[in-house]
Amino acid sequence: MKQLEIDGMDGKGGTTVSRRSFVKGAAATCAGLAAGGPALRALTPDTAHARGALAEGKWVSSCCVGCTSWCSKQVYVINGRAVKIRGNPHSKTNGINSCPRAHLALQQVYDPDRVKTPMKRTNPKKGRHEDPGFVPISWDEALDMLADKIMELRANDETHKFMLMRGRYTELRDLFYDRLPKIIGSPNNISHSSICAEAEKMRYFQEGQWAYMQYDIPNTRYVLIWGADPLVANRGVSSYLNSWGRALDNARIASVEPRLSGTGSKCDEWLPVKPGYDGALASAMAHVILVEGMWYKPFVGDFFDGENKFIPGQEINEFTFLEEHTHGLAKWWNLYLKNATPEWAEPLCGIPADQIRRVALGFAAAAPNCISWVGGGPAMQPRGTYGCLAANALNGLVGGCDNVGGVLRYNSRSYQGFPSPNDFMDEMAQRNSKKEKIDQRGRLEWPNLASGRSGGGVNTNNVADAIINEDPNEIKVAMGYFNNFNFSCPGTGRWDQAMSKIDFFAHMTTHASEMSFYADIVLPVNHCMFESWGTLDNASNGYRSVSLMQPAIERLWDTKSMETEIPWLLAEKLAQRGFDNLLRYYQTIVDPETGKAPTNEKELDLYATKHRMQHFWDPAQSKGGDTFSGWKEFVEVGVWNSDPYAYRARWSNMGTKTGKFEFYSETLKESLEKHAERHNTTVDHVMEVCNYQARGEMVFIPHYEEPYEWGDPAEYPFKFVDYKARLNREGRSSNCPWYLQLKDLDPGDIAYDDVAKLNPIDGERLGIKSGDKIRLTTPVGSIVCTASLWEGTQPGTVAKCFGQGHWAYGRYAAKVFGKEALGANNNDIIPVDNDRLSGSTAFYGHIRLKVEKV
């Protein structure tokens, strides 16, 4: 195998990189760059690195897409090269603060392993062990191939057999993800959302918000964190890193998680709950708060005579409790909470009853300035809906919902929508776009109740099975961008099989990945932070910030913007073949300043950004928050901030069926009844088919459901804990040398290694020491990694970070590119399962495994 040679880099940075596929194209492109293109030149006389203090640069505003924090950033550019990242000081959410992940973007954009030119497959066989034989081609040839395939579908009235998949995105996504498949005539736009955190949004059925939330850390007095790691891998990391010290001064913080997370190490108290038993712990805390009379009466209400009648084991007369801004508390008590004592919960969740009681009372004593922070731990597991509802119900009991120091929705912001595609959808497009989606959402066994609507949410990981089984139809042509489902979804082998079946697949990506190995063409895209126009937003500190992404540097290689430029170029090719509907639609996106319609892909990229953000930069269109004199000033500042949060505006205006915070969810009841009616059955049958335990009225209240586990405890005695590390740019940072060098920033991890963390008690029993190679085996597979004995892992559990185990991502991420992984991918051993009410893929709480020394 020939070693990688790019601008003097010989690939000897610890790994061997195969030339047998993607790098053929990369090397050919680099030869052209060396003749005059923007090659990478480190420490040469004409760079800032050699000039030291004499070099002067400029801060250019942008935004980070390394996670869903979407923090406002600035890029320091010297002589055309990005050299430093910081938070945008104009942002009222994260300010100048930045988490470690943002800095890794510098290594990403200048990574010599990036895809540099379009490439096409020469080996017709598809499979993990098949070399695609990629060769470089022009954009014209690549898009001609794709356009021909789409036109074949239209000629055969098979447009519904087209699929567009996305992972991350910008707020320009509708131009591509929504409009393109609709105008072509397909229902199949598939997002990554259900492998992200959809189950956390099931709080919708208590407070009417299908959305992520912000947390008023500067004003809180108690934070109770459930399976989230806000200083490491949750939303708003940059902001919370800055405010956590103040919170520790003013509040008490407790972490509920089987491992001592990065955030947990900065908390006052750790509750190492058994994986999957969060619902029992949260229910017992609610029981204590009511029995001790510690609920927040101005929000919840009280007994008509002021006497607390919540007595363990005893029902109350529901009509004696007069609620203010909540609904169904007495019914919740009678149906379930009256028996949910700490003593009942202790053997289930593994937390001592006295600690349950102490934490519950400390939390309630801080009311209403307190937060029950619900993360993926209770939610992203089979039956996770009810773990989420149980933990979030604590916010209702203490009045922390929409209150100072509590849990807040995101402040409103008003992106300008893109024009409707309806006038550009011909009869075939209108008919075929109404066919059933490939992910099967809305079927009896897939309620996917996003915003309460049957089939309202995506079912990402089920797409692999649907493609394999050709149910509801086969997929012949597919496109994907900013995604790598062959790596990021449990049951990775299913995705290998599914992608092998697709006749033609175009992958748009910065780096060749596992999914790219199944592509017929690979299209290189810009790095969002540095090379494209676009926008994203975030919320924290009671504000919402909308950030502008803009080209901070010249494009290094022959790349395009994924959501604007590639669709435009494809639209031109389709128009040349007699189908100009898509191009005519894109020509309606005019420059708001000049009224000029775009004539090329770069103009669409800019005009779409200006159009989408017009309400923020155009003083005549302002709808609140910061105001600007116009586009030029906005480009300099780079961020718009909302008005301050209006606390308690949602009290009795929740968006639920009752308008209240629903302990007994009339909203969930109505949604499930409509889903059952759609399938001519009962709610109880829906629950049975979807593998929940609740029946009857229990379906509509928060409660503990026994974890549905894969594996017999006798054969698989451990529980697996999957988590994200502080340098994980959502699985896309493992080809950055800093990622490997700084892995030990996470407690218990080891630099340059991929470890599974065991408690020393378990290590001694198994004869395993730190540094030993171990095999982790679940009912669906095995992986080999390194043992790290660490007291921060609960006995009986194994904790391992997601992010390594790439076999096709670059010289640092893979041991032998295209052949052998460096480290192990957790998804190779995670069974395929879901929380079916939300549609969320389960990563947590259901996986049993055994550990063996290799």
C-alpha cells in the first residue's frame, strides 16, 4: 500500500492510510493544488506562523456546528488562514466563551484527508470489504450522473423511490431537505433527529413544547441533572462552562447518572442510579415532595382547607385539591404516587432511601428557582417516554417550569420562511410525495408522536430495515449529507446491507466515511464554520442568539455548499433535461436588498442567507431584539440577540390541551386515542404493540416502567453505559490529532486509547487491570477495547465513550483506512430498539453485556 502524500505529509503520524479508494482522488487533486492552489504550508516564510508578533489579522463572525449548542463564534484569520476560534463577544448566550470542541474545527478544515474533488465509484460491488475504486471526476460529470438517475425515476413514475437523508444542518436546510424531494416528487426526506434526543422532547405532553429547553443557571438555587452532561456534551456547553462556577456558589447541584460524568465531577452530589431505573427514582422524589408538603403552591395549588392530605398509601378525594396552573395532580397521586416511597424505589434504582429523601427535600426547598434537567439518560431507552415524564414532572411540582432559575423554552425568533414549493410541484410530484415515507412512521407500531401528531416524527434507524425489506417500497436513488448512519446508528451491519441495495447513492461530505464507502459519487462540501454562508441559533441566559456563518477563508479545495450550491447545480442539470421546476423555484429566492434573482449557485448561497435572516438585519423588518442599520453592519457583528425572557408567560398558557402543566396528560391521551383510531384499535393495544407496560389510565401519567433489557443477566451480568466525551464533535472529530491527544480530559479516559471503564471492584473480581485488552459482548455482537478501572463507574456497569471505531474516516481515525478500525464503535454492540412513542433510537439502559479479558 502506498502511503498518503499531501503537501509533504507522508502519513506516518501513527497510522497507515490505504490508497485504494478515496485518496487516489485526493492525491490527484493535491497535485493540481501544488501548482497554484491553496496548499497547506505550515511554518514557511510567507505564513503568519513565521512572522510572530508582526502578523495582524481580523476576527470574522461565524457559528460552530460541532454539536447542537450552535454557539456564536469568531474566527481569527491571518493572511487568509484561520488560526484561532473564540466565542462571539456580541452574543448574549455564550459570549466570548467557547468549549473545547470548537477549536477542533481548525484541524478539520485543514485536514489533508478531506475530500477535495468529486469522485465516482468504479467497482460495481458494494460492501464493507469492497474497495470502491474511487477516481476523481468533475462536478459536471458527477451531477450529470445524478440528474440522469433522477430523470429515470420521473420517466418511470417512480419518484417516490428517491430518498434524501441528512444529519446536521443549517437553517437553510428547507431549500434542500424539504423543497428538493417535494418538487422531484418524493415523500422521503429522512433526518437524523430520532438518533439525537427526540425522547427528551416528550415533555411536550406535560407542557406543550416539542423543543429543546434552556436552563436558567445564573439564577438557579438547585440543579438536579438526569443523564445529561451540560459541561461536556449537552446543549449550551460554552455558556454553562462559564456560569457553572457561579451556580456552585449560589446553588446545590446533583447529578443522576451511573457514571461520574465531567459535570458530575463538578457537582455537590452524585446519585449513581442503575441504568434504566431513573423513573423509579424520580417517582419517589415526587412522592416525598408531596408527603412533606413541599410542592410550590402558587403554581400547583393546594387543598381547599390548607391541610396536607398526601399520606403514603392513601387515596385522596380529587375534588379537595384546587389546582392553579397544573392539571391532574390528585389523579396522579391516586393512580400511582401514593405507593412510590423511597423504600420502594431503593432496591430498584440502587439509591439509598435516605439519600432520595434528602435530595428531594433539598430540591423542593429551593422552589421555585430550581431545575430538573432531563437528558438522554432517562429518555433514550426503550420505554424512555415515561422516564422523561417522571423526571420532568418535578419541574411542575416545584414551579420551576418557565420560572426564574428554572427550565425555560427557547426565546422566540423569526426566521423568514422560504416560498412554498406547491406551484412548482407537477401532478406526479403532488401524487407521489403523498405516498408512505420509507421510515414507516405512523404505523401502528410506530406512533412517533412529535408535537402530538401520529406519525409526526422521523424514525431514522428503521430506514435501514425498510430499505432491506423494500417496505413500503424500494429505494433506487438516494442522497445524503452531513450524515454517516453506517457509523452513528445501532445495528451498523444493517446499514451496510441497506446501502448495498441502493442502485445509486450520492454522498455529500467533508470527509470520506463509512457511509461514503457505499456511494456511487462522493461530493466534497464546504466546512460550515469557515467556507459557507448560513445561519443557526441557540438559547441560554434567558436570550436567544441567531448567528451568521460566512466565508472566513478561501475554499481550500473544489468544494460546494451542501444546502444551496449543490441543489442549484443539480437543478440546472435537471433543467437541461427538460425538468426545470426545481431551478425555477430556486430563482424565486431573491436578494432582499436588490431584488435580484440568483444566476448561479454562489448567489443562491448568499441570497438565501440574507432572505432567511432578513427579520434580524433589516430595520424595516425587525420583530424585536437587536436592531441593525442593514446587512453590512450585521455581517460585522455576526449575531442577533432576542429580547430578554418573559418569565411565567406560559403559566396556564402551556400549549397543552388544558393549557396547564399536565401531571395527568390529556394531551397524550388525545394523541394516543387518535393514533389508535387511525388503526381501528385501542390505546391499550397500541401500548402492547409498542412494548410498554402501562395500561388504562396509567398510560397518561408519569411512572416507572421496568427497563426492557436485551440479554439474560446470568449470561450478561453488566449494564452498558454509552456516553459522549467533551471533544466529540458528534462522532466527526476522531480524525483530529487533538481528539486523541486530549482524550484524558474526560475522567477515567486515557489519551491515545479507546477505553471501557469498570469499577475496580469488578476489575478485581474478573482479574482485569487497567491497560488490559478486554472483549465486550452483548446479545448482538462483540468489540475489543482497553480496560480502565475507575471508581467513577457504578459497580455492575461498563461505561464507554462513543466516537471511535471508524474504519473509514482518515489517517488518525482509522488504523488502516477502509479496512481496520482504530478503537471500537459502540453501535456495533448496541441492540436495535426504540422508545416508540417518540420514535427515538435507544442507546441507554437496555443493553446487558459480559466482559472478558482477551
